[in-house]
Amino acid sequence: MGIQSKIQRRQREYLTPDEVEKLLTACKTSSRNPVRDYAILLLMYRHGLRVSELCQLKLSDVNLELGELYVNRLKGSDGGPHPLYNGESAAIRAWLKERKAMNPSADCETLFISERRRPLSRFSVFVMVEKLAAAAGLDALDIHPHSLRHSCGYSLVNKGTDIRVIQSYLGHRSISSTVRYTKLNHKQFAKLF
């Protein structure tokens, strides 16, 4: 199936929190690298990471003592430190333990590596997300890594987070990139009158 037909078939660009949970659960049961893939999906969703931002994360971008992840935004977006939330530190620690056991070369500074002990590629993340979506019963949604970034914005809007805070969190330079998530908020008109 071509990219254009997949885009036309795609129902929406984001996942609900329940769908994200199904995807995370599928990591534990259907992944060749469950610890790594769980940490990847959790960070992509919680921090609205683009796939390239995830693949370029370095070991030095994680400070478990301070509970921080430094997000280097791409595409002219603003980066900065993000706090690590519920379960993220534990997921990263578990992955770092496995990563160390893989004995990657000393010059490999990327946080997430492949089974070949090389930096993880964008393509590998796309394939992993597609396989896990199928395992979670979500393949009809044509989920891709950027769906997790959109899911982050959708979730924050539906929690009532101020749009300017979301803009800063996702690294958008222009508020127009962030405002689109308000269209997804089914509660936005609930208290107008």
C-alpha cells in the first residue's frame, strides 16, 4: 500500500490514552526488545518526541539523579530540559542495564541502540511501531511514530493544560502549530455558557 493511500485511509493522527496504554502493553508481550521498546514509546508519547529527536538522544541527555531528560528539538523548534514523569526513570534504568550488557562500543553515545549495538535508525522505529500497533490490535489506525507526538498534544489539551505551556513543551516556535490540538478537544465548548 502506498504512502498516499495510507494517509487517506488514516482515521486520525493521534491515539487516545487507552490506545497508548495498549501499545505500551504490546511492548511487554510482543517485542523482541521489550525493555528498550517500552522506554522508547513511553518517552516518545510523554515528551512528544519526533522520531529523529528520539534517535538522536544521547546518554548525556538523561540525568536520572535530577529526574530530567534534555530534549534537543529539531525543525527549528526550541529544546530544553523536561522532568521525567511516573515510571520513566525506571524504564530508562531498566534499558540502561540491558544496554550495558550489550557491550556497545565506547564511542556509541546514543541512548537507544539496535541489536547490532549501533544507533537506532528512524526506519527501525517505524517498523517497531507498526509491528506493535498490529500486536495491540490498533493496525487499522495506521499508527506511525509521529502519532505519539500528536497523542501527547491531544492528551495535554484534554487535561486542560494551557496552550502556551503545550507550545513550550512541544518546542513549537509558532502557536499556530500548537492550536491545532485544541480542535481535538471534545470538551472545549462544554463550559462556554
